[in-house]
Amino acid sequence: MKTKKEEIQESDEAAIAQSVEIAPAAKAVSDEDFPSELGEPRWAVVSFENCIEAGLTYDEAAQKLRKLAAEDISGLCIVTDEAAYRIMN
């Protein structure tokens, strides 16, 4: 049978063996630190044939893409307005 001192020592050793260093949590990053381009009206929906609509936010472009996909329009993609201009010219 183990003495109380031995039990405590084993308990302490087990706790030390299981201890893990955890890095401190990173400071929260706000939108002000890294403004998102997704909310800017700089996105376009293009198909194989043409630029369907430009000057949209990414959410608006995604909604437009879903609507057009439901209409069985193929080759849809969301790109920046700049990329859409290059594709079409």
C-alpha cells in the first residue's frame, strides 16, 4: 500500500507529464484592421458567353449566380470587375 506522500508525488508527476503549454490567445482582428474586399462593389458574374453583371458586392454576385444557375445557365463564375473586363476584351 502506498503512503499518502507517494500518492501525492505520483499525482504531481502525472500532472506535470500531462501539462501542455498553451500559447496566449491572439488579439482579435477586426474588419478595421483588414478591410474586406468582399463588401466592395467590385465583383462580376460571367458566363462562357459574356459578362452578365458587374459592380456587385460578393454577396450580390453569389445571389445572382444562384439565380442564373437555377435557370440552367452554364459556365458561371464570380470574378473581379477587372478580370471580367479582361475576359471580355
